[in-house]
Amino acid sequence: MRKTAREALKGFCRVCPVCDGRVCAGEVPGMGGAGEGSAFGANLEALRRYRLTMRTIHGVKSADTTLSLFGRTLSMPILAAPMTGVVYNMGGKIGEAAFSEMIIAGAEAAGTLGGIGDGADPAMYEGGVAAISAHNGLGAAFIKPREQAAVVERIRLAEQAKALAVGVDVDGAGLVTMALKGQPVGPKTFAELKELIGSTSLPFIVKGIMTPDEAELAVNAGAAAIVVSNHGGRVLDHTPGAAEVLPGIAAAVRGKTAILADGGVRTGADVLKLLALGADAVLVGRPLVVGAFGGGAKGVAFLLNKMRGELVSAMLLTGTASVREVSRDIVSPRP
Ligand SMILES: Cc1cc2nc3c(=O)[nH]c(=O)nc-3n(C[C@H](O)[C@H](O)[C@H](O)COP(=O)(O)O)c2cc1C
């Protein structure tokens, strides 16, 4: 699968042994992080800074990875992250709509959910929404922080597709490429965010939260979920990694909204670390591009199931019975 993906991705992604953003630093468009790639790297470094406490004399003989999210029972706390710009970021072998279909179908086959994103070409979001619609709404649609009316228009499309949830990646606020193509984006005020959330009965996800105060603003605006994320390091270099800021954010809003987190999640052990640091579930981005280009929807499902298997193993070896109750004590910072 990796060999097929490497060929199909035509050098846009080198399919490295560990996807850490070193080789592709600065490749945006492409698969890298912005600038020096330091924000991409920070996601992996922040996760590496934590160690797992191994415990093997206990009665936890099975690990429950199921959870309830947006009114659904999911097989695992691992979702496929929204990714667009497939043609200019991933080399063009697969089109935007076909890629979204692979992500949504692969996530569904693994018993979980996929996300679709939005970009300068309207066909990107529309292709994603079509994939969600084709899978009975099993997906979350993420809209760029466009002007209010343009966001609401796209919320309606997600509603028509019966999407499980809708969201805005507020960290897309600085994308000049969107403005150059006549589709301006920008930061949202609290009142604007509240207006968007109030415009739909779908659960609303605010993606791109990196501070406790903004997590609180999202909660007060009515967000059903937040995604603690630096957008895979693609929007602003030199930001911290998600695992670095997650504990502070969880301390502020845990129990008031669903907390999702992403960036640098590569194994089931990474998933468990983020859950211990306060996330309810995580999103995985780039590794699933390898799954899609190497094996289509089956490749995506394979990688999600592989991570779930690793998560089960890590849970048994830390005495964690359920992903819904993960003790903070199973992680410790590296000395
Ligand atoms: C090629 C590419 C395109 C992306 N497009 C979007 C998008 O349209 N909307 C969005 O919210 N996030 C987008 N993201 C960010 C991902 O949803 C996610 O936050 C990030 O990739 C997670 O980090 P990881 O790739 O290290 O797992 C994109 C990421 C990549 C790599």
C-alpha cells in the first residue's frame, strides 16, 4: 500500500517511515507544514514529550474503544480529518470528490466518521458534501471562515446532505489564497461565531482552537465540539503542538463541550496520550492520504483499524478499560 501510494503521490508526499514533516518542510501547497515546518514538527514533539506508564498486574482484560459522538456510537475515538486541495497538494492522480469519497467511505467501514473540508474552488466543498450525502450523512463538513452569508449557504448544503455535524476551521482565517480567488476569509468575532452556530440545529464544531480562553468563547457561543489543532502546522509556523496546549484547554472546558484534538497522531499510543491529556477523540490527517492513494477507501479503513488495534494494546498495557475514562496518570512528561 505504501509503495503504491508513493508512486501515486508523485513526490508531493514521500511516504516517509514516520510522517513528521521534516522532508516536506515548507511545502504548502504540498503536504508539509508552513514556513520551516516547525509547527508541524511541534505536534509530533509535543506527543513525544509524554511517556506512557506501563501497568500489567491488574484486572483490565479487555479494552472498550467505543464512544458516543454527535448522537452516534463510534467504534473508536479516531476520526478522519478534513483535507482539501487534493489536486494541488497531492499531485492530481486522484480528484477532490473521489478523495472525499475514499475518506468518508473508509471511515464508515471502520465504524467511525470522516471530515470533509472547504477551499477556494467551490467544487471542493461540494464534492465532500456529496460524499457525506452518499453515506447517509456519516461525516462532518468543515467550512472555511468565509463571510457570514457564504458560511450559512454551505451550512445549508451540509444540512441537506444530512451531515452529522458541521463546523468552521477558524484557523483558516489567514489564507490569502482564498482572497486572491475572490473568496475572502477572516477571523470571526464572538458575535459572528454565535450567529453561525445559532443558524443551524446541527452540532457545530469549532476547529483550530489553541488557547483556553478561545475554547471558552467557543463553548459560550454554543459549540458542540472544539478541535484543538494548529491545522497540521499549515497555517502559522512556530505555533505549539496540540498536545502542549491540550491540558490547559481541557482544564477550562472539559465536560462543557466535546474536545477533539489533532496534529501528529500516528499510532494508537498517540491517540491514548491525547485522551489522557483531555481529548474525547482525535483526528488523523496525512497518514490517511497514504491510505487513500495506496488503497482507496479500504486503505483508509485499514489504517484506522490498525490504529485502533494499537490503541487497544496500549490500553491493556496501561490498565485503561474504556476510552471514555482515561486516567491522566497514565502519561508523564519526559524528564
Ligand atoms: C493537504 C491538507 C489539506 C487540509 N485541508 C484542510 C481543510 O480543508 N479544512 C480543515 O479544517 N483542515 C484541513 N487540513 C488540516 C487537517 O484537518 C488536520 O488538522 C491536520 O492535517 C492534522 O494533522 P496531521 O496531518 O499531522 O494528522 C488539511 C491538512 C492537509 C495535510
